[in-house]
Amino acid sequence: MSATLRSVEGQDEAGILREIQAALQNLRFGSVEITVHNAQIVQIERKEKFRLQAQSSKHA
């Protein structure tokens, strides 16, 4: 089964695909969630995580 792409805020199918691609661009850690309602995409959400590493302190 697949969801149909519909106009979201005046955007066509190609516009929705561009939004999904933009959400994925440069994403290293995280997720992109596509919300479907009544077999139509209604929301695209990007969640990004930033991994921080503790600096090792070396005393000479």
C-alpha cells in the first residue's frame, strides 16, 4: 500500500517530494517522519540529534 501525495499548502507532488528531500539533506543523526491521514501526506517532521563528545582533559 502507498499513500497518495496531495497538495499541501498549495504545493504539488513535486513540491512535497522536494520537502522530503530537504528534510533528509545533511541529516546525520535523527529521523524524518511523514504523517499520513486518510491516505494523504499531511505533515513532514524532521528530528535531528546532535552527538556531543566530552573533551578529554590532559594535564601535562
